[in-house]
Amino acid sequence: MKYEFLYEAIKEAKLAKAEGEVPVGAVIVKDGKIIASAHNLKEKLKKTSAHAEILAIELAAKNLSNWRLNGCEMYVTLEPCPMCAACICQSRLSKIYIGTFDPVSGACGSVINLMQNEYLKYHTDVEWLYSDECSNILKDFFKIRRV
Amino acid sequence: MKYEFLYEAIKEAKLAKAEGEVPVGAVIVKDGKIIASAHNLKEKLKKTSAHAEILAIELAAKNLSNWRLNGCEMYVTLEPCPMCAACICQSRLSKIYIGTFDPVSGACGSVINLMQNEYLKYHTDVEWLYSDECSNILKDFFKIRRV
């Protein structure tokens, strides 16, 4: 099921791309079912916090009527930035599955590690899915933007 | 003017307290004027991201029609958590003034430092205002909750 859920996150990333946003998508799963899907809308919403992960967390919390997302797992196409990584831990998400790493801003080990930080109170498990498709969506997007 | 702006943030923290929320308030100032004020509404809105700082950032961005808050400064009663500290830097806020430190979750030096982190791309200057009132609001709140 892992790659099926990741594929749903990739579909969200493609929606972001179609809207001219940096293509990142995320879904949140509870008891084997997707309870929230979102993609990056930072430029459209003019909101720093409108990353795919935070929008998905907000939607999941709304659907569960609870900001505590214990027992929920996130699938995200790109390694979360520091803001999103901290929000994921503080939301009590149990685990995140990451499609590809972000060498510039990744906060799950690539640049810093906020998911398993010994000084912080809340931790979330991480599993890397090493998806070429997740990596290529981003490479293609930035290649086109640089032309 | 510093303490006048901090006082406005304290007024916001008191509004949070009146609503049963952890009492934290924030204001954002541009060109000597407050352009956004907010207080913590995490429980009421059932949103992990509804901290005073992020709500103030969202409001300032809305008022400026731009998520980039270069040239803006934030006054906040409590040292931001990792999520908010990262959002502050990623929003390009120039400087934050902090009322008191948070020894449990503070991400501006108390527990970790995301404001001036050599590995991260965006930095925001920090000035500590060491306000007894900011410290006491929180102490009183948690004292009452523990009774």
C-alpha cells in the first residue's frame, strides 16, 4: 500500500505543478484510508505556511475534529522543510514516508533533523521511499523555470 | 516604542488567556505601525499551526498581499517553538523581539536555535526584552491549570 499512498501524494504534486506552484503533495492516512490530501499553494494563497504538509495536517485535524493526529501517517513527495517538520512532530503524526530528499531545506536529516531531535519533545518516525518520480517532478519543474 | 509594541502583544496574550488558550500574543510592525495582531487559538481552531506567530504572519501577508515580510518585525510574548521559528525565518521577517524564553520548546536559543542556524538558508535577528509580565502571564496560567 505504501507506494499507492505515495502515488496519491504524487497526484497532488502534479496539481501544484499545474497551478505554477513548487510541485509538492501530501496525503494523511489513518486506519488504511486517506483522510486528507493537499498540495503546495504558497504562491496562490500568499501564505508561507501553505505548504502541502501543513494544509494536509489542517484538513486531517478538521476531519477528525482534533489537532492531535496520533495514529496517522503522512506520505509526502519531498522531505519537509523545518516549519513543516516541526508541525508534523507537534501534530503527533506517528510516521511519515518521504518520496525524495531536499538537499537545500530538508529537515528530516538532509540539512538538519527535527524529526528525531534529542532536544525536542515530540518525534515522528521517518521512512524514505526513494522515489525517482518524486525527484524528477521537482527537477523538471526547476529546469523549466530556469530556461 | 519597543515596549509599547510588546505591550500590544501582551494584550493579545491576555485575549488568549480569556479564551482558555495558552497565553501567547504577537504583533507585526512595519514602518512603525502595527499591521497584524494575533493570539494563540490552537484549541479553539483545533489547529496545530494556529499559534500566535503563524496567525500574525498570515494576517500580515494578507494585509500586504505578499507572503514575503521583508522589513517587518515581530513582537511576541514567548520564545517561538520550532514550527513558528522556522515560519518566521521563511517569511523573511527582519527581526523579532521576544518577551520571555521557553525552556521546554524555545527554538531561538533555549532548546535549539533555528533563527540563526548556519545550515539553514533564512535567518531572522532576535532581541530579548526580558519582560517579567510576559513570564508571569504564563506562570500564572499554568499554576491555575495545575490546581
